[in-house]
Amino acid sequence: MSSLERFGDRDTRIGNPERTALTDILRSSVDQGYIDLDEYEKRVDVLLAAKTVGDAEVVLSDLPAYHQIIDAQEPVKSGTPDWVKWLWFGFSIPIGINLGVWLVLFFTIGAVYFWPAWVIVPLVVVATSLTFAERKIIRPAEDRKRQERLRRKRNQRKGL
């Protein structure tokens, strides 16, 4: 089940699939002893009558099972940024040209010193260093910022 956070607005309407999933949360809360059957019936009635996300959150906001589901849904991890892909693509062009020229010379003249290494090694070192920095420094920092924004947004909604 996706959390209600994905809607982003408490006035967004919900349908039967969301109501069914949220009813399952209430059922698990009964099984775990957080609410009794009478309270379950009252909450289900409210939930089935709910038209918007805000109406549904009213009966779920005090349940640990609901908070566990929302908290468990981490933001999607960011993939490789476009600038890293373009970096490798851009560096592959001079590497390819130099290797192509060297191969032509190798097959026409014979054994030739592997001079493309003077082009390939620095470019690969730079690209590898930047990719490593992006994955180990930049990406984790951005993920932490994204999680912090999500946490602040969640806290603001709880305050409404």
C-alpha cells in the first residue's frame, strides 16, 4: 500500500482501493491490541464515509501501525545524475578517437607504442574520481536533505 503522503494534499479524494488498504491497518491495530472491536467499528464507519485524505487520516493518525507504514516508506533513492552519464559519454569520445587512430596505425604499420594511454589514463582517473565523489559524498548528502524535507513536511501536516 502506498501511504497517504503521496497525495500531497489533505483535500485529495480517495477511492475504494485506499479505503480497503486503510481498513487493513485498522484490522491489524485490533489484532495488536491498540483498539478494541467497538472502536474498530466506529473507525471503519468513518473511514468508509471518508471522501478525502484528511478525513481518512483522522481515524488513523494515532495508530502506531499507520506511522510505521509512513515512516517505512523512504524516499526513492536517487539514480546516477545526468551529468555523470554525460561526463563518461564525453570522455569516451576522445578515448575512442585515440584508440581508433592507434588501431589503424597498429594494423597498417605494425607494432606501435601504445600512446593512447596518455589520453585514456587521465580521463578515466578524472571520471572515476568524480563518479566516486558523487556516489559517496554528493548523493548521500542529497538523500539526507530529501529525508529531512520529507520529515519536516510530515511534521507540518501533523500540526494542521
